[in-house]
Amino acid sequence: MRLSKPWIAVLAFGLSLTSLGYGHHENPGNNNNNSPPPAPAPPAAAPPASQPSVPSQFSLDEAAQTAAAKELATDQRNLKSIADADWAKFQQTPDWIAAQAKVTDAQSALDAAKQAATDALANNPDYQAAVAAKKKAVDDLAAAKADGDATPETLSPLAAASLQATISLRAITNSVLTNDTAVQTATENLLSVQHDADLLKVKFQRGLPTDPGYAAAKATVDAAQQRYDDAHGKFLADNGGG
């Protein structure tokens, strides 16, 4: 059946109300306080892990040089310990014991000769005069210092005279001892036996490399020395010191 225009209008108005009600129920969140919370924000990115610091070339070279120096010092101490042990053994050998006994005896003979010559000085006229001159110079200076009125002009020549008297006495004493026949002989003998002892020590030193333990330790020291020289050279070259 055909509807009149007024009924068509009424029907259209009703349909529009139904559409509005449907839309209201489809969007309840517009007026509802119990709506779900918004999604949380994504967590902030973690800061990048710190990178280990890289040592500078200076630090690397310095550390290498220090390590090489420490190694060299250790090897040198070991070498010295071996040499000292070998020397202690050598000192127990008959040749060295005999040489040292000769040196000791020669030194004692020289001391005795010097003492005898010194005792004989008491009867030497030159020595007696020098002793008297020194005593007078010392006494004159002491008397002048005791005088409260002494001036530098007075004391200076007296001090010079006292010093000169001391030098003269010493010169006479040395001359008598040097020219004494017994002292000369004893001195020459001491020099001779000391020379023999020195030759024995040189012989020991030249024989050290024949000791396998010493030879191995010496090779270790030489290698350590080369490593230190290389490390030191690199340190200088890399850091503008070469």
C-alpha cells in the first residue's frame, strides 16, 4: 500500500531515533569513568654499557719498560749470588789461603818496620828540631788567643807559623820512614805478595764462565738486558725521546 507523505516523515524520524540509540550503546566510554587505563608507555631504552678504557701507547711502553727492568734486576741478583758462592769456594782453596797468609805477614812486617823507624826518630836531630818548632808555634798561638786584646792581625801570622811547623814535622817524618831501609824492603815485599793475590783473583774471575750454573745465569742476564734495551728504545721512539 502506498504511504502518504506525512507517514513517511514519521517513519523516517523514528528510524533516526533508533540509529541514535544504537550509536549511544556502541560508545559507552564517552561517559563511563570505569573505562580501562591507557596502555603503559614502552620502557626507556637502557643506557649503553660503558666501554673499557684503552691504555695509551705511553702507558703500554712504560709498563713494558718497567717489567723488563724488573726482570733484569732479578736476573742480575741471581747471577751475583752464583758468583759470590763461587768466590766463597775459591777462598777455601790452598792457593788463595796461602796467598792471603803472605799478604797478612807482609803487612805485619811493614807495620813493625814503620814503628821501629818512628821510634828511631827520637834520636834524629832534624826531627827533634821540627818537634820543638811545632811546640813553640802552637804555644805562641795559644798565648795570643788567651790575650783578650789580640787582633786578627796578631793571630794570623801565628796561625800560619803553627800550620807551617806541623807541615814541616810531617815532611821530616815521612822522609825518614820512606828512606828507612827496613821500611823500603817491607813495602816492596807487601806490594809483591799483594800482586800475586790479585793475579789469583783475576784467574778466578776469568774461570767463572766455565761454571755451567754461572754461564746459564749470565746468558739469562744478557737476554734480559737485550729485552730491556728494546723496551727502552721503543719507549723513547714512541714518545718522542729518541
